[in-house]
Amino acid sequence: MYLIAVFVVLYAPIVYLMVYSFNSGGTMQGFDGFTLEHYSEVLQDTRLMIIVLNTFIIALLSAAIATIIGVFGAIAIHFIRSKSKATLLTLNTVLIVSPDVIIGASFLILFTIVGIQLGFTSVLLSHIAFSIPIVVIMVLPKLQEMNNSLIDAARDLGASPWQVISRVVLPYIKPGIYAGFFMALTYSLDDFAVTFFVTGNGYSTLAVEIYSRARQGVSLSINALSTLIFLFTIVLVIGYYYIERRNQRPLSGGV
């Protein structure tokens, strides 16, 4: 019953928002009739479409780069044999639990000192930075599940260090890599606090744009835009679970 209550509290406002995105009236006080006018407004808004494109470019690039860095970072942390392993894991966890406001303000100060102009570059770098710890957390459990005898067998058969990684380690942790990529992609699409600090004049993402429009007053086009984003997130989740189920089969074949 508690779990059901939690789901109701979380999803009821989303359903309410989605229902009124089809309201022919201009407010959320009463449902006057069904219409797709607000979705048409969103699709005809050229500036908004550019912002959508910017958001997806940032999300895809940051998720891809963060996944590459995070995977090799997780491999390095897993195989390190010194006392610094616990320190690295702690530092990685601290970055995940740190408030987004502090992270965003830190990036703003850093970019100002270094001289990086706020805009595409600053947003991309910040999204890569806060996505890397997420990828590491998603990949490490798969590395811990892996039997070290697979690596020993590959080395006994003459595999080089790169062949061990590319032909043994990476195929085994592939589900974790997919999970890390999709999590980084979702976090990048949804992020507001960090992005709000590092965006410059003339550049914006969907989260920042929705916040700016919501401050100007209630508009059902915001409902339509939010509904489209929510549905896209659902598609990402379904895609992730499909890929995960597809990869949940025992590793077969020899080295």
C-alpha cells in the first residue's frame, strides 16, 4: 500500500499535466474539450525546435564521451591493487550525491577562471563531468561479477592487455555499458540545476527553457512539450530494458 501511495503521488501530477496538454481551453482549471493545438504550437516554434536539437546533441555527445571515459575509469578502479581504490570509490560517490547547485556553481567559477565562454562548450563539459561517475557506478557491478579466471585464461593463451580488455572484459560488461550510457543520456536530458549555471546568452536546453517559460505564466504548450519529453523518456527506458534482456544470456564461446 505504501508503494502504491508513492507511485500515485509521483505519477498523478504527470498524468494531470498530460491530460491538460489536450485541453482546448487556455487554463488548467477546467477541461473544455480535446485538441492538438498546443502540440502544433510546439512543433511550429522554430526557436524551440533549435533548443530541442541542442539538447539532444548535448545529451548524445556527453553520454557517449562519458561512457568511454567512465568504462575505462571503472576498469582502472576495479583492477587497482593499492589503498587508493577505496579513496577513488569515495570520491566518485561524493560527486553523485553532491548537490547540483554546488556542482553548477563550481563549474561556473572554473569556466570563468579558465576563460571558457558560457554556451555549448561549457554545457557539454559539465554534462560529461557529472555523467562519468554515473557510468562508473553502473559498470563496476558487472566487473565485480566477472570471474578473474577468464582474464587469466586469456593471458595464458597469449592475449595482449588490449586484447584482454577488448575481447574478454568489454563483451562481459556490455550490459553495464548500455546501462551507463542510457543513465547518462537521461541525466543530461533532465538536468536543470547545473545547466542553468553554465548556459550563456543565446544558448539554452529544454530544461532551462521550460523553467523560463513557466515563470512567465501557465501555458498549455509547456504541458505539450513536457508530455513529449516524458514519452521520449519512457521510450528510452523501454529500449534500455529491451537491450538488457537481450544481453542477459551466459557468455558463450572460447577466448
